[in-house]
Amino acid sequence: MTMLRQECLWEALTPKRPRAAALAGEHKADVCVIGAGITGLSAALHLLERGKRVCILEAHEVGHGGSGRNVGLVNAGMWIAPDEIEAGLGLAVGQQLNQTLGAAPALVFSLVDRYAIDCQLRREGTLHMAHNAAGLANLRSRCEQWQRRGAPVELLTGQVCVRATGTERIAGALLDRRAGTLNPMAYTVGLANAVQQLGGELFEHSPVARLERQGAQWVVRSEAGAVLAEQVVIASSAYTEGEWSEVQRHFFPGFYYQVASTPLHGEEAARILPGGQGSWDTRQVLSSIRRDADGRLLLGSLGNGTRKPAWFLRAWARRIQKHYFPYLPAVDWEYTWTGCIDFTPDHLMRLFEPAPGLLAVAGYNGRGVTTGSVVGKAFADYLCTGNAAALPMPFRSTPAVSAPRLRSGMYELGFSLYHAGQCLRVVI
């Protein structure tokens, strides 16, 4: 049996990553971007395309956070349904957000094409799978809501659903043809390579220690250097570190772990998601299921896998696999890793402009690949034009999240108990 090692599969499959020196001395730029994840790199790339000088500071390495550790679903929209978004934000703002994020996969696809990013991209869509009757009713509603807005979505049931998913354990699946899958680390690295090709300055291992205003400029300081810029984008999201930013007060951190098998072959393995879609189910503590380009089976769920022993993760993965795909022979699990998510109580992101020329974002709630790409481009457009219509939603003054550490701890406890129940066959 292969040893289950704590290593992100996407990092292992993306060995050639950009290497950059740590910030030293004083540098000048039009815009300083904090965070070399998808949001920050998308912002930098679109700013460079418009002729701006850009400097990017990354506390660790490119793709270190959720950008390189997520499931790799190129999803349209947000977790909450479009009618709910419009009810919560108002019709005009809600419609704008739904339209912008509904088209978000197309932006990702265009960046991959424009910069020839090798990230194992597939454009066959995603499948949201109903695990029971209530889940099916929810998907029927979502399907109707998106179809009303002209989206190419379809509810699959019966044998059509069984053939598309490879399992008889679900009541139906919502196929969203706008969406797709990719290797998120390779996508992030591709954006970083494009940024460097266009002349952007990238500094790794350069955590920000202080952000201050000096006259008409912002000064972003690290331990050994500083960047002077007219404008700053804070794009560190769930991985924001230190006391220099208020962004951390507007989300509570959560975690998502994944387990990946060795490459699977044969007729049984070929039955699982044969169309290449990524999927997740409608459970409150969801399970994600997808294959990678080499045929591995990837399972994931909410929770911090780094705090769980290998035998527990194997038992959980075996339980999910046997529930959905009982015909599959014994699976050898090889990789496990965890990423951090910035959750908000209403599942909506927040865009901030706390001072002129200073932008920040928080609260992707697990939709970072597409939402980060869109927000990065929107921030670039806004900084270049001053036109707030470029943003997917207005800047909002929202209260800080109360007791974020307590919320995070309670969620983690609930996830762990649920997963233990799955392993013990109490729940599934």
C-alpha cells in the first residue's frame, strides 16, 4: 500500500514554478499587489496589459495558498442561488453580480488560451449531484433560475445521470456547461509566468510588515525592503498575515481537505465521470469528486486534513468511494492536502476601498478560481479608469465578523464529527 503523504498533488504535477528573490531595497511601481494568488496575479496581469508598472509581494511562493490547493473547479456563479443573491443585494446589484460571475469561466478560458497556460484545462462543465430528494428539489430550483437567465444548464436524471456520473447513488445532477476543471497550481503559475513576461516585478518570501500612507504614495514595507506605489491591491484573502490589514476582521477561516489516489485504469475507473466534469454533492458537509488528467480519483470535503491521522483520511476516502462507486476495486490513496477558505456569514464576498488607491477583497467562500480571476481584472479596470461600474458589485460597508476564531473552531468540530459519522456508517 502506498504511503499517504501530506503533499499537494497540484504542486507535484507543477514542478516548474517561477522562482523570485525576496524584496530588498526600495522599489517604485504604479501599483503594488500583495499576494501572488489568482486574484493578485489576475490584477497584475490586466494592469500590465494596460501599461502600468506593477510590483507583486508574496509572503511565501506563487500559489502557496488556496489558489494552488483548491479542487480546480472552474465554476460559474456563487455557492448561493442567483435568486437569493438578487434578493439579498437588490435587483440591480444582484443581476450585475450574477451576470459577471456567470461569465467567469469564459474569462478563465480566455486567459488560458491567450497565454498558452498548460493547466490540464477541460471545458466539459461541472456536475452538482443531488444526494437525496431535498437535494434534487434544490437543484431543480437552481436549474430553473439559471435557465431563466439564459444559462446553458440542464438537470440530468435517470440513466442519463448514471452514465454521466458513474454512480446510482444520486437522484439527479445539474450539468453546467459554462464550467470546467483545471490544475489550479498550474493555472496560477501560468498567470505568474505571464506577469513576468510582461515586465511585472515579482518578489517571493516577502511578507508585508507595514502599510502606510506617505503623501501621495503608499509605502508597503517588508523586513528588508519597501515598495512605493500610488495604488495598492490587497489580494491575500484567507492567507492574510500580520496586523497591518483589517481584511482579516471580515471573514472567518475554514478549511478544505482532499485525498488523491494513484492513477486508476480499467473499465471500472472509466465509468467515473466519463465526460471529464468535476462534481460535488448537495450535502451540507459536501464531498467533491473529480478525476485528474492522469486518471486519479480526487475526493474532498470541508475540514482540516492536517489535523487528522492518515488512517482516518483513508477510512473516510474509502467510505465515500465505496458509497458512490462500489464496483471500483480497492483504491490506493497517495496524496492528501488542505487549503484555507475565507468564509463570510452570508456567503457573499466583500470588496473594500478603505482609502483612495487602496483596494481589498475577502470572502470567496470556496469559489476562488473564477471569482479571483474576475475580481483581479475588475480591480485593474477600476484602478485604471476610476469607473465603479467595472466592479462585479459595489464596495460595501459591512460589520466585522463576530468571534471569527470561535466560528472557525465550531465549524471544524462539526465537520470532524460528521466525517467520523461517515466512517462509522452513522451518516453518509
